[in-house]
Amino acid sequence: MAFNEDLKNNLHEMKSEAKAYLETNIDYYSLLGFKVASKATGFILKIFALSLFAVLSLFFLSFAAAFAIGKALDSNTYGFLIIGGFYIIVAIFTYAMRKVMIDIPILKKFSRIFFD
């Protein structure tokens, strides 16, 4: 009879320990998910803010360069065409090098955030 009582107590204890273990694992993975989500969100917001300011700066610098070139050539149209052509060349180069310049660095950054 004592053997059955010990077995019942051990099984009950194992059940409560397994339940505590599962709850601890759930809490751990919830915190890990929160950490990964917050790091990824912070990274995306940082990239968005930096990109926004870079685009605004580039916009104003482009206008200044277009007007300066236009003044030198006595035609604002030529200044804007030269700046537009420059951006088309940059866009083609960026598209050709997109894997090296964009895809791989972003994949590495998100891998570091997710797996660390």
C-alpha cells in the first residue's frame, strides 16, 4: 500500500514539475519573442527615420545642384535633366547591385536580431 502511495505522490509531483517546466518555457519564449519583435521594430523605425532625413536632404541638395548647373549652362532645364539623368544612372546601378547592397546586409541584420 505504501508503494502505491509513493507512486501516486511521485506521479503527482512529476505532473506539477512538468506543468511548472512548461509554464517557464512559455514565459521564456514569450519574452524571447518580445525581445526579437522590439529589436526588429526598433531597427525598422531607425531605418525609416534615417531614410526620411536622407531623402529630404537629397531632395534639397538635388534642387540646389540642378539650379547651380542650370545657371552655369544658362538653362535650368539642362540642370534638371543632368540631375535626373544622374539619378537614373544611380537607380540602374543600385538595381544591378541590389543583392550585395541591400538584400544581404538586411538579411544579416535580421538574422543577428533573431538568432542572438
